Amino acid sequence: MRGLAGRAVLVTGAASGIGRAAAARLVAEGAAVALLDRDGDAVRAAAGALGGPTVALAADVAVEAAVRDAVARAADALGGLGGLVTSAGIFDGGDYRPAHEVDLETFQKTLAVNLVGTFLAAKHALPHLLARGGAIVTIASTAALRAHGIGAGYTASKGGVVALTRLLAAQYGERGVRTNCVCPGLTATGMTGPIVRDPEYLRTVAPRIPLRRVAEADEIAAVACHLLSDDASYVNGQIVAADGGATVL
């Protein structure tokens, strides 16, 4: 992908799942990557396994002081920032019920990580991106585009990420920072758990996906990295559903 070699990119939620896959692809493309995750041991292991120019940062994306300090350390270690992927996210088990049964603590915790965490990462990365130009890729979900039937907190948070993406694209595009969003469909990650590998479950869900399978994390990461790259230099403010066609049904 054009323009990723030598690019300094911060990836949140980088210890596992889509975030780790994005970090791995970026390193393979020649980028220098700061991997951020609240699990310090896991993110250090991930960075060590990738090789290349990486730095591991432990921080909770819902805590502004921690995010501010982590972004500053990433920029110092990599000589600035030219990209951001906001992949940190959660789905709390307490959200897996009708909205009137979801407790406020679960709802607020989910928003704190998924939406506030995205905002804080962008807020503190933007001064560095504005200094040299670059791109932000947020990770939302098809839950932001259609009703999944569960997850009041998750759905609200991911809908907020989509809206925030459009705002950032409008505010900062003319200043040299593009912002786009990837909305993955069902993807095999640690968050979705072993259920997405279960043959019986797949027989139920596959007919709802035109490609008849769930995504691998690297397939979502590939879309995110394309949007970061110079190959997407005229793409700004777009919401890309990487869902095997599920949202067209």
C-alpha cells in the first residue's frame, strides 16, 4: 500500500483481535507502530512478536490522563504520528439482554471504552497528525448500521463512533487529516469468542451473510490499513461496512 512505509501509526486495542491484526499488517507494510492496550503484558507480547519498529504502551482508553500520556510517549518514540487506528472496544455480557434490563453501569462502561475511548485517542493524536498530515481510521460495527437485536450500550457506542467519524472528517479534512470508519460484521476475535467457530452456530448465521462465512481479523485490518494509506488519499468521512454483504439483505 502506498504511503505506509515509514509512517508512524498508533493502534489502540492492539493486544488482540482486529487491533493486533492491523498492527501486524502495518509492520509488514513498513510502518512504525505504537501498540496500545490496557493489558500491559499482552500488548508487550504482541509488540515483541511483531518485530520491526514497535513500541508497547499500557493504558485504559477511557481515562484521559492515561491516553494523553500514552499518545505523547508514542509520538516521542516514533518521531511523531501519521496515523491512528482506534480498535479498542468491549461487549459486556450484561449488554446481552433487552434494553430495559441493561443496567446503567454496563451501558456507561461500554460507552466509556467504545465511544469515549475513540474520542480521547483522536483528541490527543490530532495535534500530532495536524503537524504532518495523516489519517484516522475508527472501528465501529454493523450494529451502528442496522439493528442486531441486542446490545443497547454496544449499539449506541458504535453509532456514536460513526457520527464522530463524520464530524472529524468535516472538521479536519481541510487541514490534512482524513478520517474514515470501518464497520465490521461478525468477525472471529477474542471478543466474539469460540461461538463463531462453532459449526452449529455457523449453520445458523451463514445464510444471513452473502459470503456465507464470518470474517477473519486480518480481513478487517486490511480495510483499515487501506484507508490509512495513500491509496485512499481522496477517501474521507466514509463508513465502510466490511461484513460479507450482510447489510444488503
